[in-house]
Amino acid sequence: MADLMNGSLNTTMDATYPGSGAHSVRDTPAIRSSIVACFAVILCLFGMVGNGIVFWMLGFRMKMNKYTVYILNLAVADFICLIFVSIIMVLMVNQILNLTHPSRVTVTSLEVCYDFGFFAGMFILTAISVERCLSVLFPIWHKFSRPTHISPITCGLLWVFAGTVSLINNLVCPPMWFMKGTKECTGVQIFTSILTFVIFIPLMLFSSFTLIYMVMTTSPKCRPPKMYVAIVVVVLVFFISVAPIKLVWILLYFKVLPTDFNTNAFLFVTIYCAVFKCSANPGIYFLVGRHWNKRFGGAIQKALGRVFKEDDTEQKRESEGTTTIVSTN
């Protein structure tokens, strides 16, 4: 997904909207693309508000724990993606209207920041899925042997790794080389594809489904904690919105699929999938934590609180049960 923006945004702008005169503004494709881009910006604003609320609650209104550290960092990563997608869309509309013509350096810089948030979000989501899975598979180890500050340390390392991957993705393979399919870009494509489809997405899916399977089989009379449900739904949304587009672009890059398609339309599909992925998480937390038999008013803070605070309650319950088992043995 990020690779499509990396390789085709400048080319798409230049080829579709050359800025050769006012008549291009009156063209139907230009008007249509302007409307689609503006609507994407509006969706980005809603997503930024939602992630801002999550950040505010976890950072200033609730006590942090080892799991909500990941959620807070995920909200920051999604916010970064949304803000730079909206900036790119605004620049695209300005170019369509012949107001400004962003340089390749400007667009590449924006794409570095976008990729930074995108990869950070993917890495952090994988980390929280694996962390939760380990807490169910190895509860005694997780309670007594898990390093105390592993959550913030892991998030920090993942941010550094995301920045490194983003720089490699955009500097080793700049847009001009990307469209030509050079050896450097092919190597970058293989590297990011392995990260996405061989390492992180499989880890997300395996951890999430293992988590639900273990909870449902070991405690069939108890519903899984809301935090578990929220993690699994977030992972599924990520997989549905990211994996197909990423896979299609890889097949297009390696010419497995025919390349006679509407690049501009595919670019907007990619952008909307990215916006949906980054904007959906706050809504998922709210829907999972909401009491459906109560009124909507004043429910946002309470719903989010139920999702994240229930995690602490569940951990205390698991700890008490583990201590009892150890004492009995």
C-alpha cells in the first residue's frame, strides 16, 4: 500500500494533471478526483479526532498499563498516517486546480513520514497481538518473569525500526527508480513484502486467533475480555484493508498482473483503504466497550474505559488464579 504512493503519486499527478492551463480544471476526471480527494481529507479529519481522543484518554485520563502503552502508540502511528495522507491529498487538489506544483522532494518527504506511521502501526499491532497471546499461553511466565518495562522498550525499538524501513523504502528506491523497476527497487519490494506477508501479518493472525481459541476453550462459560475482542477486530480490519491492496501492487510491480489499469483510481483505492484502517480503531474500541442497553449520551469515555480498564481487572483475576494453582501444587 505504501509502495503505491511511493512509486506513483508524482507520476500520477504529472501524467493526469499536467497543469498546462485552466482547461484542465474543468475536465471531468479532474473534478471527480478533486471531490474524491477532498472527501478523503474529511475522513482523515474524523480519524484524527478519534485517535486524538484515544491518545488523550490513555495519556492523561487513565492509568497506563503494559497493554495500553501499545494502544497509545498505535493511536499515534495512525494519527501520523492520517495527517500526512490529508496533506498529500490537499497538495494533489492544489495541483489539479493549478494553484501549486509540489516538488518531488516535498512529496517524497511526506511519503517518508506516511510510511513511518504505516510501518510503526503494523509493527505495534503485531507486538500487542503477540503480547496478549503469550499472556494466555504462558500465564505464569508472563506474570512473574516478564520484564517490567518491556512494553515501552518494545515500542521504542519498533518506532526506530519503522523509521529505518521508511527511509529505505523511499531513499533507496525513489519514485523515478521505482517506476523503472530497478534492481534497488526490486530488492526493497522483496524486503517490504517479506516483512508484511511472511513475518508481521502471519504473526498478527496467528496470535489473534490463538488468543481467542485459548480463551474460548479454557473458559467456555466466560466471555472473552473486551480487550481481547478489540485486538482481534483491529487485526482483522488491518488485514482486510491492507493485505489485498499490498498483494495486488506487488503482483503489478513484478508484472504478474496486467498493468493496463487506471493508476489514478487504484491510487485512490489505496488511500481510502489506508484511511479506513487508521480511522477504524477508535470506533472499534467504542463499539466493543459500549453497553448496548444504555443510551448513547456520554458513552465515549465510559466505553473506552471499559475496554482498557477491564484489562487490568482480568489480569488481576488471572494472577489470583495462577497464585492459587501454584499454592495448591
